[in-house]
Amino acid sequence: MVAHSLRARVRAGMIDEIKAVARRHLATDGANLSLRAVARDMGMVSSAIYRYFPSRDDLLTALILEAYDALGDAVEAADAAVDRADLRGRWHATCRAARSWALAHPAEYALLYGSPVPGYAAPDDTVAPASRPPLALVGILRDGLADGRLSPPDEELPEPVRADLAELAAGFSPGLPEPLLARGLAGWTQLFGLISFELFGRLNGVIPHRDEHFDHQTALMADLIGLP
Amino acid sequence: MVAHSLRARVRAGMIDEIKAVARRHLATDGANLSLRAVARDMGMVSSAIYRYFPSRDDLLTALILEAYDALGDAVEAADAAVDRADLRGRWHATCRAARSWALAHPAEYALLYGSPVPGYAAPDDTVAPASRPPLALVGILRDGLADGRLSPPDEELPEPVRADLAELAAGFSPGLPEPLLARGLAGWTQLFGLISFELFGRLNGVIPHRDEHFDHQTALMADLIGLP
DNA sequence: TGTACATCAGTGAACGCGCGTTCACTGATGTAC
DNA sequence: TGTACATCAGTGAACGCGCGTTCACTGATGTAC
């Protein structure tokens, strides 16, 4: 029993180490992750990896899932650390947390939000962790509505847009006014647009003051949403 | 003379065909473009490609440059087709043109705006063609300012942001009010955020009505900018 | 107009490398009586 | 507590494949006199 769980612990440690080494390789090779290279770095023969992961794609999937969760943790923790009533503070904290995580883990960010890996299809269980950042953002809007600090914009949406948004809201916040959700999605889109532009080199030689640019751009979206 | 230019024409045709075949391969292989696969498709032996491109990276660079130019052409043509005074119409036309080009050429879009290709460094001559879409957007703002239809927002920017934007404006539209340029950049960021989300699968199962979603989101940015 | 020479396109073989995955195997670690 | 057996981790060789690039070469196409 004890002996058994010792072997299990060693095994879990191995799995962690393989993932850690693989993460390091992502940084240089991008998604062309090589099992053999990982095995070499661990001082094992390449076939030994198959004791822990049934194929290269499974290893990649594990890395993707963990990355989504790490990003989700960072974002939710940042939101939770701010006074619930300070909507704008929460918005900025959430956005900054996503950016900080991305800057600290550029290769993993690229794996999640960059071009799809050719020949790799993400399994369904990435959907839930992938939706944590947008849910955190929308949660700020929901809270603002609930305590009256935030009022929904008064505008008519084209019917297909309204219907899509109503359907989308149904799962986590039924009745959330569609115009407000639309602006929340705008903020979500812009957040990852900003991060991608910065990380993929689009700001090189254009915007030297990255932190301030980011804060100002996310503030513009907070204005658009009407956050107090 | 005639004979010489005949050989030159044949050669130019070959170069075009190689690029066309390579573009097709991008769609399935992503940036892992294989010279040998291209040669196979052309019915040549792989070394023959070296008559036309000194290396794989040079072929990739040629494809990137052409893609930037194709996107730039599409965007500028769409803008030019709208009445100069119809600022909002131009904004929508420009954004839609970028999206349409991306949907029609997803692999090339990913090459330009997706994760950087590991081990490949884009040469400097991509900078100019890459800036055509944002310049088209900012041109709308400039024209609106010039004829008084658009007034710059009245707000103070943090100094580093203001300085970066003033420096950026210096090249193509000196004196363009920085708060307005900031909002133009927001629109640019959001445009490519929208396209990337759509193309990289982020909207799957979330937003079925893509066209309408896109138009509404770009309209929100036009509102933020204050386009009439 | 015809001939000698130079340029160029494309071939085929080879170099040296990397990859994911399978398989039969050796030893060590655990489990059951 | 000791022994027989099962499980598991890791090895090493191999399969079959792909890649970018170099090189000496054959023919055809163009150029200069």
C-alpha cells in the first residue's frame, strides 16, 4: 500500500518532469515538439516516454490543458484580489493578469492563442478551461449589473447578433442584457488582440511603452462598456 | 533580345508556379513548408527548386511578402471604393475586406498574424507592406479630421502613451491628435483580434452568425472612435 | 547564316540528419500466499 | 518472514519515413563573331 503509492508518486513526478521539459522545448521549437528531444533531455531513451504518454499528441494535449488552467487560475486570482465593488479595478486586474501570464509563458500562450497546430485537433475538454478568462470578464459585468453600479447600454442589436448573445448568456447568466454582453466580448477580443500583437512582434518599433499602452487600451474598452 | 526575354518569362512563370504550389501546401502543413513536397507537386526533383530560390526561408519570405501585399491591396481597394466623406462606410468596408481576405486565405493569414515561425526571422522589408492595413484605418481618421466630420476626443493621455503615439503619428500624419490615434489603434487591434478568434476556432460553438457578429463588433469600435 | 562557346534548367545520387512508434528484452519493484 | 509470481520502468535496435542542401552531370537554349 505504502510501497504502491511510492511507486505512484515517483511516476507522477516523472510525468511532471516530462511536462516541464516539454514546456521548455516549446519555447524554442514552437508546437513542433519532439518526443525524442524531450527524452534526450531527460536522459532516457525515446521509447521510454511511451510509459507515460501514449503518443506525442497526448503530451501536447496535457500541456495545453495545463496552460489553460494556469492562465485561468492567474486571471481568477487577480480578479478575486480586488474589492468586489471596484468594477474598473477588477477589469484592469483581470486584463493585466492575462497579459502577465502570457509574457511569462510566451510559448504556451502561442500554443493556446496562436495559429492552430497543423494536424492536431484539440479535444473537447479544452473548452471549459479555455472559457475561464472570458467568464471572469463577464462576471465583472454581471456583478456590476446586480448591484446597480453598471447600467446596460440602451441600443438595439441586429436580431442574429442578439439571438447568438442570448443563447451564449443562457448558460452562465440568463437575461444578461445582450448589448452589454456584446461589449464584454469586444473587451475579450481586444484583450487577446493586444496580447497577441505584443507577443507576436506587431508592436516592435511602434510602441515602446508596452505597459502603459496596454493599460490605456484596456481602459478604452472599460469606457466602451461603461464601467464606473 | 526577344529570345532572352522569352527565357526570362518562362523563368518568371516558374517562380510564380512554385509560389502558387507552396501556397497550397501552407494550407495543410502550416508554416512547416516542405521544399521537397513542393518539388514533387511540380513534377521536379527537389534540387531543381534551388534554381529559383536559394533556400526554403527565401521561399517563405517571398510568400509572406506577397501575402502582405495582397492583404494591403484588398484593404486599400475596399476603402477606395467608398465615398470619401462616408467615414463609417469606409471603416466597415476596410474591416470587412481584411476579414474576407483572411477567410479566403486562412493559411497565409496565419503565416502573417499567427504564432511566429520557430527559427524564422522576418526580414525588414516586411515592415512597410505590413503597415498598410493600419494605415488605411488611420487614413479614415485623418480624412475625417481634415473635413471636420470627426472631432478628436477630449481627454488626457498618460505621458508615455501620448509620446509614443506622437512619435508614431510623426511619420504619416504629424499632429494627429493622440487620443484619436489611440482609438484608431484600438480598432486595429480589435479587427485582427476578431479575425484571429474566428479563424483560430475561438468562436466555434459560441457565435454562429459570424458576419453579423463581425459587423456589430467593428461598429462598436467605430462608435468608440466617434465616426459619424 | 553558320558555327563555337557560354549560360542556364533540370537530373539523380548522395550526405547527414531528424522524427514517431513498435517490439522483444532485462531488471527491479511490488503483491499474494 | 520467505518465496513465487506479476507488474512496471527503462533499454536498445529497428522500421519506415521525411527533410534541406550539395554536387557533378547532361542537354537544351541563347549569344557573339
